Amino acid sequence: MDFIKELWMFLKVRKKFWLLPILIILVMFGGLIVMAKGSAVAPFIYTIF
């Protein structure tokens, strides 16, 4: 949790809010891969990458 707080402070202090959408998309893709790891959807997701 400390990492997230420091990352938010970095974005806020240095006015790098344009990085926020990139980070959100990366977290969503990571969550999608973790959720589909053992399911029947996994072969379709891995073909995207």
C-alpha cells in the first residue's frame, strides 16, 4: 500500500496525471490475466498478446 501512496504523491507533485490512464490500463490487463488463468477464456486472452 505504501507503493501506491508514493506513486500517487509522485503523480500529484510532478503533475504527471497523463500517466494515470496508462497505469489503470496496465492494472486492468494484469487483473484480466490473473482472473482468466485457470478458465476456459484463457486461450482467447493469450492470443491477444
